[in-house]
Amino acid sequence: MINEGYLVVDELENHFNAQISASLIRLFYDPKINVRGTLIFSTHYPLLLDQIDRLDCIYLLQNKDLISASRLDQILFRKDIKKSDIFISGYLDGTAPDYLPYRNLVRALIFHNSDKKIQPDKIEAKMVDQFIGDICEGNAELAIIRILLENGLLKFTEEDLINPNDMQLRNGKKFSDRYLELRYPQKVKIFYVHDSHYEKFILPKTTKQKAEVFHVITAPEIEILHIIDQDRHKIFLQKFKSKMKPSEYCKQELRIKYQKGYEYNYDYWYSRPEDLVRAIKEYERMTKKQKDEFTLADLLKS
């Protein structure tokens, strides 16, 4: 660096660990150490981008039909987002992996390990045409969604879900990091099933353009469905609503040994999915929805 010149490194992170790589980049920014030397490097490690101050020093490869290189200052017009988040999240189209090949691979592995003999082209033909994230506030909500999914009563199937085994991840940032950093051919619909009119599911700025969030409200509590199922909804509203929560009413007045856990709620509705649907529709009929809110009835098949 004292004698000027260039240091060119392909895949910088493969030669040094992350901390040393970052330190090396910072050396080139120190005027006491580097006067006119230039570091040119490629990387698959997006966090190194945060060590670079100027956007016009970064060229980004994007895969949009064809692979192209663009200078970052010419395609990014926001400076309030970390450079690494921009790349990882797919905020700029063409930097995140495609979701469809990933889902095809998962399906192929599942079928390979099963007794079913399905040709690869048949697997691809079964690909979903909608992409759903379903998030449940508690175990009772999760049990009810599971019953509806298993009986094919929703507008989406388990195959449509991007998070079928992780439906209680209520942190928007963590959900985004785990599921929205892939590239989807259309917006993901996220249904957040909970009982609060005030709680919101907030995604980071880098990925919120990839998804639309729908709040599915079960206020005052999901246990209201049990009360409706026992034909006690009107009595509850008239005499008990101001005195106790639906979960307390189930225990004290209905005497059904109610528990908020997954197993109790799953077992309660398991053999009676048609009664669950009836309770959901009755709740919809008797409820005044607030603006931009939905109920479980909105998720049911027509």
C-alpha cells in the first residue's frame, strides 16, 4: 500500500475469516496506512458490504433472466437500509435464491423417502400457485388451524405454506430472516391469527414489499368458539362478558375442563370439524369486524 498498486482477491472470505476480512477492508480506508492503494475483491459474504462506505464502489451481480452487474449507487436510492440486508433480503430483484426450485427439491426428497413412485415432472406439476405464511398466537389457535388444514377446509393447503412446521414464529424480523429471503414469483400472504385488535405483525423494510399481512382476529379469545359450540354465546355476552374472559367462562361455567394447550383443543375438535366450521361462521355472523381485520371465516373454503 505504501508503493501504491492493486490487491485483487477472489472470494475474500474464503482466504480469511470474517473478522480478518473486515479488518483488511478497513486498512484500505485508513489514510495513515493506505495512501493510494486499491483493494478489489469479490465475495459471497454480504456482511462485508457493510464495511464499505461508498455505494459507487460496489458492483452487484443480479440474476434476472440473464446475469448482469450493476453499480449499487445506480440501482439503490435508499440509504437507510444496511447494504447486507439489501442483498440478503432480495430487496433488489435478482439477489435472492428462487423459492420454487427449493420447494421442488424438498418435495423430491420427501417423495424419494416415501413409498410413492412419482416422476420428477409430476412433482413439478403439483407445485403450488400461492404462497402462504400462517402464524398462530397460541397453541389453541394452532390446533384449530391444524384441524382445518387436515380436513381441507381452508382456501390454502399445507403444501401452500412456506412455514408448515413453524407456525408460531411471531417475530416479524425472525420470520423475514427465515422465510422471506428467498425469491417468490408473487407476494406472500401472511395470515396472523390472534385475539388483539392492537397487536401488529411488522416486517422489516427490506422484505415488507415481498409480503402482505392479514390480521385474523379471534377476539376476545379463541375460546369463544367453544362457547358458541356449547350454544352459550348469547348468555356469555349478556351476563359474563364484562366479568370474565372466555377461557375462564369455559372452565367455570361450561365445566368442560378446558385447557389452553394444543392437545386439548386438537382433541376437542378432531372428530367434529363440521362443528368447528359452524362455530367459526356463527362467530363471523355475530361479530362486527374492524377495518382491515379478518376472521377465520374469511379463510374457509367457499
